[in-house]
Amino acid sequence: MVSRYSRVRTIDLAGEISTSIHYRLGSYQYFLAFIFAMEEINRNTHILPNTSLGFELYNVNSNQWDTLEAPIMCLTGMGIMIPNYTCRKQKKAAALLTGASWATSAYIARLLNLYKYPQVSFGPFDTILSDRGQYTSLYQTAPKDTSLSRGIVLLLLHFSWTWVGLVLLDDHNGVEILSDLGGEMNRNQVCIAFVEMIPDSIHSFYLSSIMTMQKIMKSTANVVIIYGDTESLSGIFRHMVDFLMIWKVWVMKSQRDPSIFSYYFLFDSLHGSLIFAHHHAEIPEIRKFIQTNNPAKYPADHYLEYFWDRHFNCYFSGTDCKTFGNCKPNISLEMLSRDILDMDMTEESYNVYNSVYAVAHSLHELTINQIQNYPYGKGKANTYPWELHHFLKNMHFKNSAGNIVDLDSQRKLDAEYDILNFWNFPQGLKQKMKVGTFSPKAPHDQQLFLSDHMIQWATGFREPPSSVCSESCLPGLRKSAQEGRPACCYDCTQCLDNEISNVTDMDHCVRCPESHYANTQQSRCLQKTVRFLAYEDPLGMALTLLALGFSALTLVVLGVFVKHHHTPIVKANNRSLTYILLITLTFCFLCPLLFIGHPNTVTCILQQSTFAVLFTVALSTVLTKTITVVLAFKITVPGRMVRWIMTSRAPNFIIPICTLIQLVLCGMWLSTSPPFVDSDAHTEHGHIIIICNKGCNIAFHSVLGYLCSMALGSYTMAYMSRNLPDTFNEAKFIAFSMLVFFSVWVTFLPVYHSTKGETSVAMEIFSIISSSAGLLGCIFVPKCYIVLFRSHRNVLNYVRKKAHSREKLNYTA
């Protein structure tokens, strides 16, 4: 087995070889797993029975220049590097186990490929090492990390971390991870605050690490992802401790070796870190194996000598293994703190264990194959390492923990992960607590499981920290991108009128439907209240009372005229026309009741047609009265035409003719574009006004124009008769009433078009009542005054005397 921990060989002045050990406890854990697997296999009667496995251990120096020293020594069996030459008396090793850095395995693989020498890497899975065209003799035990990027992003989304830093190695792995993780982040709207690529060069490594630490400290991101193997990122971890960066949450893929740190502070920068570790069941008996390790059992283990001497104040001699010093009974490695040695099996140790078993199973199948081909011991006597390739590439077995191990990179499944929370407060606790899992094979919404209450956060945080570029936009606001910055950096902008955002961080506001409106906070849509001019409303009630009052008053006037129908003032202007006008005005006053209440199709049609026809009858009656007055005085002038008109009662046809014309106009209106029920959702905030739409505005204005033309005609006729005797002449009153009517409706048009909803309906009702009241007041109030309060003027003698006085005055003049 070749592992990357350093035993530096030096030569002193006397020429003797001395050894100084640089203790890397992570590598020692690999060694313990390796020895345990070897002893377990040798005790197992089902694997390589009657055969004991042996091993050789080689150390690889940390610098790249001496990486090939150990494998050449393994191949040649000599202490000096002479390629293509062997001085071995015994057989070569069946395979070489290498790790934990991918670079170490890659350098050695190029050499072993020349000899087709089997090599099994126990380091993290690497896509380059799985290239069978380039590394034909190399196999990897570790599972793939294809889905790890998604697991990390799901963790970020779980805590709403959308602004994170990224620290990677500046090699092919870093580029590949940046592509996968960056793409997954973009798809889930997570932004990268900074990317630091640590060079894989010893000359620039430490300077780059310091610069990276300074950039991390200045960044506003509270979460930093560190992705890479422990060996290559040891400098980063060391500087994290030295800089005392306790206000950051670290999300890591690997577990660092605690032996590379020296702690000077009470707080640990890595306390509260979240670690993604491959899930694997515990290997039975390995903890007991480590507990029973001691220098007496393994006298060649220099680590054990170091532990017993330094930490237990015991010393074992190198010759007789007798104990010297004050040693306590039952001393074991379990008594060491986690700062010194972690009893839990790491991922790499687990891969070492599986690698040893993979080689053992391959040797077992090779042996069975030889026995089957040469059953009587005849034929091939020696085996060569390259013969093991056929069995290694197809190796697939279940280990003692019940997990499947497959060396074929094409058949490897995505790994499942345990999410560990690193506890190290107070200093020296060094506890890794499992707080969750990530399973890529689970349903999409069940892949990540976390127990938030179990997580201890980095020093300075009592609850999950926030790591965002911009604070969340609350409901009622939307995100507005900041020019030149990532999508996670934005300003919060108020939604437009009648638009809402009902969740945080919405990119676009949503417009409420026509039947709803946005509340004051613009966080939800509320149902609009349906409104119309109802009888229960104060305005509707006032207009109703006003209409009923005037209609009752008109009936009273009609009753007065009917009661005094024999008086001269009632007879003077055609009683039948007077009755028609009063009855029509009564209905004109009742017409506004069609405009009040919930509109429907029938009422919408009746509103305009009834209004048009009733006012046409009223105005045509007034026109008939004015023409009758003019003709009555013209009859005293000789003329056959005037006499014929009066005797034939031609003025009485004015009413049906004018009404017929209005009926034709209304018929054309209703047949082309009749009024209909409409809703106005924009005039009043929070309300839908139910109104009657006029349908064709041209037809509506044509009806009003026709009425106004009739009023103008009546006014003209009344103006022509202004100088006639006033004893029986009501022309002045008619002229004034037409002025009132004309003024009301001319004023109505601009006001009607400038108002909306209920106000426009109320305006039309008020115009109908006002114009009707103008006709009633101007024409009939003076007559009622004479009939009721000046009855002496409503007798024939008074009328004759007044007429005689006017004639005498004219004669004198």
C-alpha cells in the first residue's frame, strides 16, 4: 500500500541513517483500516483458504518530485531507483493500493501502466482516473459524486442561502465542479458571490490561501462552499484557524485531518460546519480492533510508540518490548482525544478496507480459475500481476457492512450522503453529529432530510444565518434587477396599481382580475363589491322621493284642472291638451324609477325608450299648444287656409306624428345596438358599478337632439306669439319652460360625459326630473295660483272687462 504521509529519510554526519516522522494521523487511520482488513481476510476461511496475505507499506513524500520513488522501490525491490530491474527474491505484490490524492494515484498509474501492474485507488472518485484509455491498470473504489452538486444546492435552498462563496482547487476537478455546481445554482437562482481557485502548486499555494482568506473575510456572503480533497486544501483549513473566521458557515465535501491544525484560541473557525460525507454502515469489530492496538502487539508500529510515549508517559523498548515508566493499566487508543485520533472510520479508511477486499476477492477468483483449469497441479505454476485485471474490472461484491462495492466506473451508482455537523465548542470536543441525509434515488421532494433543531451554528449565530445579496422583497413588492450585478442582487419596487405580489421575492407582480382589486398592502386580491344606484342608498332614496313627490304634485294639479274645468282659464288653452300634458308629465316623473335598482336587460331597454317617448309626447303637446295659440289669434285675420286648419283640427295630428318619428328612431336604435347591462370596474376603487350601457351613443344623442329640436320649435312658436293678447295667452310661460328644458339638457351632455358610474345615472335622473319640473312649474304654477288664490280673476266678467279696458286703451292711444 502506498499512502501520502511523510517519513523523511536523512543521513547524519556519521553516515548512519536516521528517521524523523512527520505524523499525519489521517494517513494512520488508513493504515489501521488496511491492517484490520488484512487480518480479517486471513481469518476468513471462505476467502483464499490456506493462504495468508502479506503486505508492504510505502510512504509517498508530499512533493511531486519524489512521488515515483516508492512505486519503483516496490517494483524493483531495491533501495535505489533503477527502472526495469528487479532484485526481489519473493513474488511481487499482487496489486498496489494508492491514495488519497488523485494526483498521487495519477503519477503512479503512468508508471504502472507500462508494466500492466494492477492499481486500486482509495481516494475520492475522479473522472480522469476512470478513463480506461489512459489508465488501463487503475481501478477506483470510491463511489461517484455525480449528484453531490444537487445535494449542496438543496441544502442552500433549504436555508434560503442564495449568496455564497466558492473555494475550489485550480485543476480539472475544480473546473468540472464549477461547471456542475454553477449550473445547478443558476437553475435554482442561487448566486456565487466569489470563486477562488486554489493553485495545486506548492510554490504559490500558501500566498494564494492568504489572499483567499482575505477575500472571504471581505465578502458579504456568510456561507462558503469548500470543495476538494483534504490533502490539497490543508493550507486553506490551516489559515481558517489562524484567521479565526468564526462568522462564516462552511459547507464542505471532505472531512479535514485534525492533526494538521494548531489551535491558539478558544473558538474554532470550523465549528458549525456542514459536511457531506458518503453514507456507509459501520464496519463491525473495527473499533474493538483499534482499542486493542498497543506497542506490544505491533512492535513495528512507530505511531503506537509515539502515542504511548507522549500521551501515556510510557516507553516500549525496541528489543524486548518491556514496559518502562509509570503506565496505567488498560491503556488504549480510545483514551486519546479527538484532537489526536478519531475513532470513527473516515471515507478514505472505508475505501481502503473495500480496496483490500476487492484485491482479495480477485485473487480468490484467480485461484479458483487456476484450479479449474489445472485440476491436478499440472501446467502453469506461476501467476503474474496483470492476470488479475480480468477479475478486478468485473469485481462486484457485498462487504461485511452489507454495502455493494463495484470497481467498474460504468456500473457505479450515485452515492448517498450523510450530512454531518461539526461541533467543536468548547475546543477539543471534535464531534461530528449526523443531522441529515441526501439520497439522489429518493423522490424529488424527499431527497434532502434535515433535522434543523440538531444543528449547532458557527460562533456568533444562534439561528440559521442569512446569506443573501439583497434582503427579501416582502409581499406587495417585486424584485428589480440591479444593472451589472448577479440576479440575486436586486432592489425592491412597489407593485403598480391593482397588481399584487403575495409571496416574497416575486420577479413580477400579478394583476388582479377585473372582479377583484388589490388591498392596501398589495399582497392579495379582494373581491370587489357590486354597486348600483339602489333604492336603499341615500342618493337613490332622495331621487325616488323627489320623483314620487313631483308625480303626486302633477296629479294634484291635474285634479285642480279637472275640478275647475268649466273656468275660463282652463278652457282657454284646450283642456284636452292640458290633460294629456299633465298625464304625460306624471309618467315623466315616474320614469326615473326605471333607472334606480339593479339593472337588467328589460329595464335598460325601457329606460331610454320610455324616456324618449314620454318626453316626445310632452314636447309635442307643448308644440301643439303653441301652434294652437298662434292659430287662434290668426283666425281673426281673413284667410281660407287658416280657417281650414282650425276647422279640420290639423294641430291635433302633431302629437302622433312627432311621437311616430321618435318611435322610428327608437326602433332603429333597439334593432341595431340596443342598451345592455354593463359593469364598470375602474371608476371606483374596490367596487364594480353595474350600469346600463347606452349601446349606440349616436342613437342616444340623436334622440336627445330630436327632443331639443322639438323644444327649440316650441320656443320659436312661443316667441312668435309673445305680442298677442295675454288674457288667454300662455306663450310666455311656454317659452320660458322651453328655455329651462333646453338649458337642462344642453348642460346635461358635458356633465354626463365627465362623470362615471352611479353619478352619471343620478345625473340623468336629475335632468329628467328637472326638465319635467320646469315644464310643470313654468306652465301650470301661474294658472294654479289664479285658480286657487285669485278666483275672482277666473270668471268671464273679469276677463271681458280686462279685454274691454285693453281695447279702450289701444283706441285712446
